[in-house]
Amino acid sequence: MLQSFLNSGLYLLVDAAAFALLAFFTYKGLWKRLPVPTGYLFALLLIDAFARRYVLYHYGIDSGEYRYFYWLTDVALALGAFLLICTFFHRACGRDERMWRFLRLFLVFVFLLVFGITLFSLSRNIERVYTRFIIDFQQNLYFTCLVLNTLLYIMMQQIESTDEELQMLVCGTGLQFAGPAANLALLFITHSQSYAISLYALVNPLCTMGMLLTWFYAVVKMPKPAEARASKKLVPVEVTIRSAA
């Protein structure tokens, strides 16, 4: 009973934080510069705060309708997360069109590979294939997003990216993926034992809260891409002046 109350309060807190950040994005006009992160926030809030609660209220937490709807909406969030990471890759490439063309093909290949692996894993088990496909595809895509987000962060370090805002956005997204991905692995290993399910219900909102706070810090404290480029251009001028003096 106490755990259920704490989980409900935690989810309400996360929904409030997501609504506050989305309102901040709208008020400051950040949605024009960050349309995909804004859309992801909107989808997260719409699904968690409204759609799932509506289905939960009408059918109950133990109903098949709620479980089916929960995993189906998780697929939608996983697809949104994949699109989010693709836009981060595009932004990290900057004006290097050759790099972006390569990465675009790579990302399409990765998505098709995940889709194909999911179909192949179900080819030997046709019972409840549609339901299993939804769950397996969501989990495979979720792990893929975690790996791609990590590769993106490493790539930004290698090319010495000056986009500090993007780096923090990527770090926040990593928080969103890392905890739940590890917990999904635990659910698989333990065959969905009760303690693993309880841990998942706790870790998931905590990681989402971590992402929201990191994103807020990124858009408030970190220099914008234009500011970072301007600062980089001013360095040689400053050095020249000092040398002349």
C-alpha cells in the first residue's frame, strides 16, 4: 500500500515537472529551435498523464486492456526517442553534410535491423505474435536508443563539439534510457519477478525526472549554438590583440 502511494506520488511529480518544462519551452519560444525535444515532452506528458490514466481508470491495472495499451504507447515513446536521437545526430554534424549523409543511412539501417531481428525472434513462436512483437520491438528499440545515445556522446567528444547545450541534452536522454534499459534486462533475467517489476516502477520515473532536470539546466545555463560559435570565432582575435600589445 505504501509503495503504491509512493509510486503514484512520484509519477504525479514527474508529470508536473514535464508540464512545467513544456510550458517553459512554449513561453520562451524554445519549441521553434527544439521542435523534436518539445514534441517528445508533449508525447511523454500526453501518454503518461492523460492517456494511460484514462485507460487505467476505466479498465484497472490488472486488465488486459491496460497492459496492451501500456506497451503499445511504450512503442510510440520508443519511436519518438529514436527520432529524437536522430535529430541530435543531425545537430552534432553541424554543416558537415557528408557525415550526416553517412549517419542518416546508418540510422535507417539500424532501425531496419532492429525491426528484422524482432521479426526473426518471433518466427518460431506464432502464439500471440502481435502482442509479443509489440513488447519485443519496444524493448529492442529501447536498448538501441541507449547504445546510439552513447555513441553520439562519444562522437561529440571525438570531434570536439562546442555545442554544450546539445551535450547536456544528450546526457539527459542517456539518463532516461540507462535506468529503464538495465531494469528491462533484469525483468528478462528474473522472468518478471515481483521485485523486478516493483523496481522498474520506481526507476522509470526517477530517470525521467533526471532527464527533465538535465534538459532544464541545458536550455537555461548552457550557451546556445550561435553563442558558442561566436565565442569560438572571437578567440583568435583576442590572441592577436594580446600579441600586438
